[in-house]
Amino acid sequence: MIDLSVKKEGLEKVIERAKEKNIIIPTFSQMRNPELIPNKIKAKLKDVGLWDINSLNLFRITWKNEPVSKGGLYGNVNYFELPSELTGVKARVVALVGKWFPTGAHKVGATFGCLVPRLVTGQFDPTSQKAVWPSTGNYCRGGAYNANLLACESIAILPKGMSKERFEWLKKVAGEVIGTPGSESNVKEIFDKCKELKEKYGDEIVIFNQFDEIGNRLWHHEVTGHAMEEVLNEIMSSKDRLAGSVFTSGSSGTLGSGEYLKEVFPNSKLGVGEALQCPTLLNNGFGAHRIEGIGDKHVPWIHNVKNTDMVIAIDDEDTMSLVRLFNEPAGKKFLKAQGIDEKVVENLNLLGISSIANTLSAIKFAKYYELTEHDVVMTVFTDSMELYGSRLEEMREEYGEYDEHQAAIDYYQHLIGIKTDNMQELNYYDKKRIHNLKYYTWIEQQNKDLNELNAQWYEADEYWGGMRETANKIDELINEFNKKTGLLEEIN
């Protein structure tokens, strides 16, 4: 599904650009296991900030970064376990932490999986083409950042309604930033802008659409899934089991990690969350919501619906109420008074808005299946509140100062009181209904091949399989690329 055929002329241009800009590319193996990264690169990283525009930060596309803003190297996987006193369920809710990636979000990994295979095959020419990153948030940030590190010009596209922090930072990184109408629910408007740009610029641009880029799913399957397996092997005893993994839909890339876990833990389930205000998977719905970063009103092309076990709708009122509970001083004071460990409370800023939605999805999943203290539910904190400070300010202006009375309401109503409503355990035809929704977006609007859509369903094992083999092949191409540039040998 990922074309790895080499275009010799294009590859020569990429190699020359890499030599000129001193670019060395890491492998998937090194992202899974940073111990494989050469010591001379690690030595240079000690002087580099986590968000610096420095190609060495390609080697920080891993879940194992030391959690510091500058000079850090590597350790174990960054994860966070939420205690039962906070979640209200017996099951252990465990999440990988995305804050410690460059850009502060894990999408920098997904975009690597899309762009780098095009570079090391010569299919993308950084001397004459621009990379276009359509997104509802972090994907275009990660794409523009990686493009900058890889000496490629970029265009970032995202809805005008996204947080101002995203736009302010993007202006420093992307060559051009385009705001489209609406917010996270307005994905079609993003697609329309891509079509407009393609008609205007033709082959001068390459569109890396997160919703149909298999490289997005590949990176999460091979890197995020592997990181989750490491955490589970560390924290589970012989009495414990992985009940399942749960993620908000978004581009569906992160769901690839859940599929990896189902291969390793065959009895585990995979749940997908979405906003109740726009219940596309649950109810063929429409609308708008405030859970930033999870585009909807369509089913992503890269969502393997046949391997999804449950759909969970999350009320954005619950999500936004917990943003205040977890981050306002009065909210944190209230939580500590409930006996929740101070260290846990002070780390709740590791959860951005969609991370809170992921947590709520995991809680509903645990309640639905009546999970016990021997069950683990896995998810991710895609980003942190570092990217949403303006949203807190907006809520203060709209609703007034936050106090402990409101904190008590939010804790019991929007967290402990969460129920198992607006959920569906999927049977064969439920899954097929959701899969068939792809037709309207991808066949009618985006001119995908109907035969390929049918292959996703009727030949699912063959279509969606082979991720490890593909990653290994890309690693071979990356190693060959680095050898041809000769830069690794030249490092002092």
C-alpha cells in the first residue's frame, strides 16, 4: 500500500539537498529503540532544545525522550497511569505521554511516516515541490516541523477555529499557513482547499493527507504499538490482562497501535471515540464540537473498521469541564482534597483536550465491560495543555473565575458520574455500515478506487497486513540513503 519504488533522478536531488543541509535520517528501529542511535549523534543532541529547528531532532521522534526541554537523551517509554480515585473505575487506565516529542505532540511521528518514505525513494523533490499538510491541528504542525528539518518547503492547512497557539507557532515553521472555515468538524473544507491548490499548482505540490496516508498508520503500528507493549510488559503481573485500547478517531492513525496490540494480545479489544456532538461512526451524524484535533463527518480511509470493536461518543461538555478541573488552581486544590496524590494532580496538565477525551473513552470502556483491578485499558495523551492555554483564558472570560464549588460539580458530574450511554459494541454489520460510509467521502468526492475500498473489507488481512515488513524495507532505504550522503561517517 506504500509505494517504495525508487526514482533515481529524484533520489539524487534529495541526497544532494541532504548533504547541503547536513541531514541524517533515523530508522523506525531507532525510533522504537533509541539505544541503536549512534553515540556521536547522542553527543550532539546534548546541546539541542526539544523544539529546536535542528535536523538532529529527527532522532527525538520517539516515545522514549528524556522529559526535559533541552539536552535530554533517552530513557524508558513516557507513560502516565491515572489512579482509580480520579477515574472512578477499578481498571488501570494507562496512557503514553505525547508532550515530550518535538512540537509537544505525537503527530510529528505520524508525519515522519508519510514524508520520509517519499524522500528516500526520490518520489518527493525538495528542490521543486512543496509538502502540503491538511489537518485539524497537530498533524500540520508535525508535518511543517519535519519538512523544515528535512529541508522541504511546506504549506500548513487547518481550520480557523483552532487554538491561537497552533497558528502562532506554525507561522514560525511553515512556509505558508492557510486557515479554512470552521473548526475540527470541518474536514471537507480542508479537502476542498487541497483540491483548489492542486488545480492551481499541479505537480509543484504533494498533498500529505493524514486521513488517507498509510504512513500515518504505519508509524503508529510500528512505533506507538511497540512502546505500548513495552509499558504493558513492565506494569502487568501474571494476573493482569490488557482488556483493550481506546483512542479518539481523528485521522485513525493512532488506531494502528491498537491493532498492533491486538496482534500481541489477541483477546484485547479496540475502541474508537468521537464527539457526541458529531457522532459520525455511532449515528452517521453531523454537527460541530470543541474536542480539538479529532476531525469528523467522515470515516478516514486508513481506518480498518473491520478490526474495531466499539464506538464511544464523548460529550464535549464533559471534556471541556475537565480541562478546567484539571488545570485551574481551585480544581487542583479540590482534587487533592479528595485524596488524589499531589504528584498526579500536578501532572494532569500532560492531558490536552483530545487526551481528556481519550481518558473519558477509556473510563466508559471500563464501565461498559465491568473491568476489575486486574484489567488494563491503554490510550495516549496526544499532546498537553501547553497547546491550549488560550482555551482556559477564553473559558474564564465566558464563565468567570473557577471555584471549588464548580470543581465539585465537574468532578462528580463530568468525571465520576460518566455513564455508558452513547456507546455501541460492533457486530459484523455494524462495522460494515461504518466502512460503507467511506464511499461518500473517498469514492464520490476524492476519486479513490472502489476496488480498493472493497479490498479493505473483503481482503482485510492482506490489505492491512505487512506493516513490519514495510517498516523494515523503509529502514533499508533509509540506511542506504544515509550511506550515500556519507554524513554519518563525517560526524566528529
